Amino acid sequence: MIPELIWVMAAAEEASGGPDVGKLLGSFVQYGMVGVFALLMVLGIVVPKWAMTALTAEKDNWRTAFEQERAAHQVTREQLAKAEEPGDVATEQGKAMTRLLQELRQSHVSGSL
């Protein structure tokens, strides 16, 4: 991709005759390390310290919020489990009472015959 781009840019620069790729590369090289550094910043490979610090702080804030939310949900789950226990006991008592009443009715019906 890059060699073709350089070739096209060189061809556009000098429409007559063959493109001078060396002249085009020379114009890029004259900027040296500053040009390489600017290119790396544009591509996002190199980031300023303030940006990295802000991203790190934001990541830490999200992690803290996630941990707090997870802990809050754990407490909620524990409270729901405790709240279900009396309901389970009441359900079992209701089932036992239903069986007892059915047996009582069957014994009453069979006793009156």
C-alpha cells in the first residue's frame, strides 16, 4: 500500500518522464525523527502522557464502579435467598396441610360408608 502511494505521489509530482521516488523519499526523510514521531502520534502508536494518565484514571474509575456494583448485587442476592427461606417453609407447610386434609377427607368418606 505504502510503496504504491509513494509511486503515485511521485508520478503526480512529475508528470513528464519517470517518477523520481528518491526525491519524494528525500522530502520525507528531511523531517527525520520529528516526522516519524508525528506520524506515530497520528497513527495512535505514541500518545501523550496526559492522555495516557486520563485513560488510566478512567479505567480505574470504571473498575472501582464495577467492583462496587458487583458487591451490591451480591448483598441483594444474599437478601433474596434469605427472603425465600420463609416462603419455602410456608410452601412445605401448605403441602403438608393439603396432604393431611386429603387423608382426613378420605378417612372420613371411607368411615361413613
